Amino acid sequence: PPVPGIDAIGALTNETVFSLDRRPDRLAVVGGGAIGCELAQAFARLGTHVTVIEAAERLIPLEDPDASGAIASALAADGVDVRVGVRLEQATADGTNRHLHLADGADIAADQVLVAAERRPVTSGLGLERVGVEVDSAGRIVVDDTCATNIAGVWAIGDVTPFGGFTHVAGHMGFVAAANATRTNRLRPAAKIDRRVVPRVTFTDPEVASVGVTEAEAAGMGARVAEVRFEHVDRAITSARETGFVKLIAGPRPVLRSLGGGQLLGATIVGPRAGEMIGEVALAMRTKMFTGRLAQTIHAYPTWSMAIQQSATGFFFDTVGVVVRPARPGGAA
């Protein structure tokens, strides 16, 4: 990020941090997104005193507010000092100490500083302007659903496009681009990416997994939310891991409206194995499945995935532990 002095203090990135040969006693993490939270918790559990600085009003700000709250509580339980809603104004060094000067007047001293804030593509110098490849105001290469640019024969994938940010997305885009670049039968439909269905996982403890829209984004769509807390899920009870939830978001279909429980628009899962569970919801969204199909699918007992079936059942019946309500901008709070 464009913070005065940040380059001069030898700040770490999510790549160079793994080159450290000793654990720092004090670590300041700039950015409370997925990477920042993951590494903050990891270092805290190794015994490092960690401070996280996030300019937004909550951690993992692009995720569901309820998920943000769960991660904030988890980091606090691990002893992480979380500072949200505050900007970093300057970074300085004094001997072996690094100092982060915040807009609220606070001075955070640390042995190492990890920058886990926004990453920007480096597309300048590639000669794109010479061939006329379109880039947006952030320097990202503009592509369509086939990963093609505005110039015939030129494709782009991954973080240099507006749709990257995840390894699995870049991998899928690579498949789409390669399939289209080598397509010889023009009567065969081009491969496309489905931007609606991109699962994302924050690998903290508990994990946060989501796909599609959040509850806040669905609030103006006439959507409903079915949520079950893990205290009502038998696998969570037997594992003594009752902190977490599954939240399914369903909206009316164009003609059938909410018949069959409506169409899945998104989901957020917080808890152990959340990243493994989100794939089922992604498949349901990809196939435009009614929530009723999830409710009617037999899930093995007792498994974590039963929480998905329990939530889906709530769209049809009063189900123990499942709360169904209209989607709200602020989540369950």
C-alpha cells in the first residue's frame, strides 16, 4: 500500500514471511483480510505477540458480518490485538524496532511488519498498449467470460484480471482460456467461467467459507436466510466444537418464485471443515438447484455436512435450531 516508509522498514509479504529463520517476539500485520487473519493467528499460536491493523470497520470486511465477528472473537481468544477502523499513516524504524504510526495517534512497535493488504497487478511494461489490450483503471486486464481480451488471440487469467485473487480461480481460468485458445470446432460452445459461483475460504480456526452473495448483498433481492448454529449440530456437539454456523441464502426464481424453497444465491459457513463443506453448496448453485433438493438429500449422520441439510430443511418446516428470516443488511445482529 502507498504508506510512507513502508518499503524502507523491510516489511514482509505473505511470501517472504516464510523465509524468516526465527519467530519474532512482536509482529504487526497490516491488513485484516483472509491472509492477514490466517498469519496473525498462526504466529499468535506460536507465541508471538501480534497486532492486526485494518482500515475497515471489521476483519475480513468482504465476508458476512457474522463471520467477521466470529473471527474477531477467535483472534482475541488467541491474544491478538485487533485494531479496526484505523489507518496506517507512516512506518519508521529505530534500530531493530519498527514503528507503525496510526491515524488515531497510536504507535505500534514491532520486530517485524507483515503487509497483507491489497495486491495490485503489475501489467505495465508488458507492451499491452502496443497491441491495444484493454486494461481498467487499476491496471487489470479486461476479459470476458471466456477469458478473452478485446484483442483476438489474446487471453488473460488469474490475478492480472478483475476476477482473480484465488489460486483455484486462476487454475479454472487457465483451463477455460486453454480450451478456447485450442478450440478448432467453432460450432462447439466456448468454455466460460461462472462468476456467480466462486467459493472462497479463510483458513483460520474456525474456518470461514462462502460462495455467492452474502446476506447483506441479498437483502434487496427478496431473499430469505436459513441459519443453524453448530450448538444444534450433533457432530459439532460430539466434537466439542459448537462455535460456528451454516447460513444458506435463497431467492425467488423468475417464474416459480419461492416454490421448492427458492434458488440458492449464496452461503456462509463458519466452523471446522467449512472449506470442505462449501463445495456442496457451490455445486448446488452451479446447477441452479432448489433448496428443496438439498433438504431431501440424505446426509450421513453424524457429519458436519448435516448442518447444510438442517439449514435447507428450515425453508420448509419448523426445524430445531434453524432460524429462517428475510435477508438483512447487518446479518443476524
